[in-house]
Amino acid sequence: MLFRVLFIFLFFSLIPKSAWLQNREYNPGSVILEGIGINFSKTTSIENISDIGELMLSDVAFQFLIDSNNHFKIVLPLETASYFRIGRNMLYLEPGDSMRVFLDRNYPKSARFSGKGSAANSYLKDTPFPKAGSFINAGAGISGRFISNWKNILLCADEREKTLRSCKNISPVFKNYELGRIKSDIINSLYYMQLYYEDVIPKDSLKAYLAEYDRLAPPLLKKYAAGFYDASLLVLPVYRNILKVIRNYSTPNTKTAAIPVEDWLFAKNISDQLKHTSNTESVKTLAPAIDRIKNPKYKDVLQNVFEQKLLQFEGEQKAKIFRAIDADNMTVSIENYKGRVIYIDLWATWCGPCLAELPNFERLKQEYADNNDVAFISLSIDEDIKKWQSYITSMGLKGNQWNTNRLNLKDYFVEELPRYIIIDKDFKVIRQFAPKPSSTDTKKIIDSLVLKNNF
């Protein structure tokens, strides 16, 4: 830890400040990031995590190289301020920003920023992860009964707000976004609490805990979700994550307040359908729906996705070969399973819904334990390899336990988790977005592919 602190200090002190002042005046329609990135792949990406980015076929906004000295420099064209991510570090970038950066993929909270835009990004390094239940922190924030957990959520929210209000050199727009994030994180934490009970609460007490949750949580969800329709917050992943809660527990204050939010949800539904399509005809049926989107930016994005999907089906949809590492750090390849029906479970230790479905994946895998025509691959995209290895060891998970960088899966369009893929014996992708292990359709699809290829 001492070495890391000294390294960061030396890095920021050795680069001449005059060079950065010059860069700040360079091309106000772009963002300059230069610095050190530790524990990243040689080729790394900046992901667009805004409402626009989620609609795209791929959220990769820019790819860059990290050299042998862990140094990188990025000049990112940018017209309007938005949220991005490198590894597990969330960034808020505005046109004209120019920063010196230190990032460690395994320790996102150790990030350091200096220069124009540094205040906002220094604040963001402690942002909770929506898919880990925000303040629930993948179950670590569950300490006892409901009231205790709820008090902890409010305490965490209060600390974030105090930190935000003490920040200097941040824009009013960013401040409003982040106040909206804090409220969204409260709702998200409350919603996710029940999902993590099964991992944390002893089985003999689980029923009582869930009954208590069902009694106490709905009134609080209704209170915090009331009138929380704010289209400006769609830029935040956590706000988009709780829209289903807002729709269930609230009504908009005005008729017009819900229109832009519902328009994005409509666009998101079309985007999901396009991503799930398996042939040209199913893509073409979505053209009229795209025309009904009101927001011109959303419509342009979906039209682009529409065209990309048509191009995707021009040729044979053969599975793309990717490599990963197994639990023993040995390199493995999906190519080794050509000739079998392959069912892939894409997950991560920080993804609550993924962990909830893992037992079903294990049961499904066991059903085919004696069938050499079927292969099951549990594919984690955890960036913290040691945490992933520790988890699969503690859970006693066996078989094909693999891990890979999400960039290695660009041909599979992995934008959200959990995600499942089915490949047939001819190494052809049958379902880019296959049903989950607990679905009765999954076994039907696998069995039909085994029988089809056996004749």
C-alpha cells in the first residue's frame, strides 16, 4: 500500500504542469486523459454508460493501448458532458477536460486525478455499484434485521451527500445528477436487499427475514419513488436500473413528466429486441417501432443498431473463438468444445441476479453430467481475478470455471449481466440471448439441438 501511494505521488509530481495547462486549451471539443493504468489489459476501453450508451449495440466509446510502462494517453472527441467508465472507475467527462490520471483496475478507490475535471472524478471513485445493490455492497451492507439494514442505507446516503456538498469546482449540473444518484441508490439498495438475503441470512431464518421485508419495504419504496420521474437522470445507470420500481410504486407529478422517461423505456425495449434477434426478418419487423420513438437521439441510435444487425446476418453466424483462463490460471479456449452443444453462463461476483441464478445453472449442469454432447461453461468477467477465484472456491463450484476480459467478447455484445449463450454442434450461435438456467425453455432448446445433431 505504501508503494502504491509513493508511486502515485511521484507520477503526479514528475509531469510538468505547464504541459497540462497547454493541453487544457487544446481542442475544447475533446477530453484528454493521460496517466498510469495498473492491472488492465494492454487494450482497454472507455465505455459509454449513459442512456445513449445502453441503447447502442456496443457501449465501447473508445479503445486505447496501455504500454509496457503502464502509461496511456487518450484524446476522446466529446460534444456534451456524460458518464463513462474505465474498468470499475466511473468518470464524468466534459468537453475541454484535461486530466492526469492514476487508475488501478483492482483498486478503483485508489484512483487519483488532477487537472480540469478532477474534482468530479475524485468524488466518483467512491460511487457504489448499482448491480451490487448500491449501499448493500453485494451483501456486505446487510448486518442484521430489516431496520438495521435500512438505517445503514440511510447512513451511507447521508455520508455521500455530505461529501458531495463539500466538493468544490464541480458544475451545478453534475451536482444535481449526483443528488439524483444518491436518492436512486437508496431505492436500489432497498430493492436489492431481498436479493442478497439468500447469500447472507442462515436458511433457518430466511423465511422470517423475507416476511419482514415484504411487510416493511413496500411503504418505503412507495415513499422514495413518489413522483421520481426525471428524464435528466436517465444518464445515470442506477436511475435506469430503478425505473421498474418507480413505475410500480409511483405515478408522475404531471402527465408530461413521464413522457421522456417512457420514451427511453420504449427505445430500450426495441434495443433489447434488436440485440436478441436471430435473423434478418425479425430485425425488419422492428422498423415501424423505431419510427415511433420521440427523442431524435434515441431514434438515430436505434436506426444505427438496426443497420448493424442487418449486416450481422448477411453471413453465417458462426461462433467467434475467444480465450479465457480457468481457475488454475491456465489458458482455455471455447474452440476446444467444437462438436458439442455449448451453454455459456456469463456472470460476475458483483452481479446479484447472476448469483441468484447460479444454483440453477449448477442443477442444469448436473442433469447433463453424463452427456458428452453438452458442455457447460461458467464464464466470469470479474476484473478482480483473486476475488473470482476465492468465490468459486468458497462455493465449491466445479467444471469449466472460466474468466475473461469483457473486451474479448466484443463479438457477443455483452452489455449487461446475467447473460446466457447457446452454441450448437456446428459451432453456430443459436441463441445470443438464451433463456436463463431456471427457464423450462432452456432444457428444451438443449435437448432439441442434441437430437437434431444426432440424426
